[in-house]
Amino acid sequence: MKITLYKTTEIVSDTLEDYHSSYNVKQCNDDVLVLGKGRKDDNEMSTLQLKYKTVQTEKQTLEVKLKHEQSNIMLIKAQHEDQMKYHNQILEETRAEMKKVLTTSNSEIDFLSVSLQTKNEEIVKLNDTLKQHTQHLEKLQEENISLRSQMISRFEDFHLVNADSKYTEKSKLDDNKPTVLLIGTSNTKRINAEKLSPSFTTIKFTAFNLEETKQAILEISDIIPNQVVFHSLTNDLKIKSPQHCVEEIQDIVKLALQKWQNSGCIISLTTPRLDSVIFNTNGQIINALLKQIYDDNKDVLLFDHGNMLRNGNPIAELLSEDKFNLSDSGVSQLSANLKRGIHTALNIPMPNSRGRSKSRNTRGRGRGRGRGHHE
């Protein structure tokens, strides 16, 4: 609108200049006087006078229009200035408000950052406390297991002495029947040694961990077994690394073979468990390492418990409520696996097996009836 008015004013001004340049008023007056003197034609005089008046009228009209347009321009200019002032004021107010909001937001961010850091520190402290309590609980559980082991061991000492005497006397009466020494955890404690197999005499000794297994070998003095069976890895793998467990079982095998030089050793590998993925994995690692070590060793037989798995996963029905000790069904399966493994090691056919001497569920090499067996 403002631009249009400016253009209109320019047009009016240009028109006035054109009129002045193209037809000078003074010249018109002179022309009228000259013609009035030199001519007598009244019509021409009248025409010039009329033309003069017309020019004067148009000039006045244009001057009025110019003043009007100039007034409009001033008014519009004033309006635009007012609008600019208003918008500038709004802009300044908005800018101030945004600055205030930004300051408030920064303050809130700083406050929340401090709160977050405080919470993170609290979480770290709680995690440390939880770790300490967990370690303390594990220590108490280990102490509990140790105390239970000692109590059970002492309770069984009396029964084991009588059992050792009984089986030793029975072995002396029947020199043709091989003697098998079974040293294992609480899972083997529930196996009925007399019913394990009629083909050999089983003498059972309970040792809850690898250290107790070593002590048992050192303490046994009145038994000369044809085969020594170890089922001793269930508890140690919870507190020791797989490599440490393997090294200890190697020491145990070496100790047994040095003490009973005419005997062979059978290692019952770890049974599947559901109490912890880590513990179950550690058991598998131990099994794999032992297979690598004793694969070609003629004095040591390994057998695993793959028939306690279903689709590669532990069978829950074979485990007790703690998910790592065996249930009654699990003990029965363990007993059957031990029986097949011992028969394979002694090269004795399974009862009612029509002379078959090897089991599908055993691992390792078989060896006759074991060194020291009497024909």
C-alpha cells in the first residue's frame, strides 16, 4: 500500500512537470497578448484562454491530489511505525520469556543431573552391599555344606567300618569276583552296593568333595580293588574353576594308581543340573577337558551321563528340589550308568545281555577284568 502511494505521488509530480515543460503558463500569456495584438481573430483568443484555464484547473487538481497522497503516505508511514514498534515490543517480550524459560530449564537440568548422579551412587552402594551379602550367604552355605558333610561322614564311619569288614570277608571267600571301590558324593550314598551287580563286589565310601576323596584314598588300607570308581565332581564345581577341578581329579587318579598299582580307575563325569546355567556349563567344560586328557589312557575309563538329558537339556524329573542333587529316579539312572561302566571296564558281560560286553552309554576304553583280577 505504501509503495503504491509513493508511485502515485511520483506520477502526479511527473505530470505537473510535464505540463510546466510542455506548456509554460507565462508563454501562454505572452502568446495571448501577441496574438491579441497581431491578430484579430477572437476565436483563436478564446481558444487560448480556455486552454489556459484548463491547464490551471488541472494543475490545481494535481496539486490537491499530490497533497492528499502525501498525507496518506505520512499516515501509512505512521501506522507502519506503530506496527513495527508493537511487533518489536512483542519480539522483545518473547525473547525475554524464552531467556527466562531457558534459564529455568538449565536449572532443572542441573538439578536432575545432580539427582541422577546421587541415584547412581546409591545404586553402586546397593550393588556393593548386595555383593557383600551374597558372598556372605555363599560362605554360610559352604559352611553349612561342610558341617553337614562332617556330620554325615561321622555318622557313616561306624557303618562303613562294619561294611568294609563285611565286604572284605566276602571278597576273601570269593576270590573270583572282582572288587570295586566306589568313592562318591551323597548321590552315590543312596545306591545299594549289594544290588549294584552280582558280577562284582562293591565297597562304597562317601566323600562329599575332592579333598575328602583324597583323604579317603589315603585312609583306606584293607581293600585292594580291581577298579576304583570316582563320582566326586558335583560339589566342587560350584566353588572352583573347571581347570582347578580337572587338576584335582588328575591328582586323585594319580594317587589311586600309585596306591593300587594293579587297579584301574573309572571317572564318573558330572551329571546334568538345573540350579545354575553357569554350574551346568562348568560341568560340561570339565567333562570335555577330562575326555581330552584321558581319551587314550588305558588305565582310566570315563563315562558320561548323556541319558540324563532330553534334547540336550537336563531332565527335571531326575533332579531333586535343589535342582543339582539327584532324585530317586536320578539315583536309579546313576546306578545303572555306573553298573554299565564298571562292567565295561572289567570286560564282564551285563547280566542277561547275551554276552555283550560294552554299553552304549559309556565313554573311554575297556580293559579286561581290571588289573589284579583273579581267574
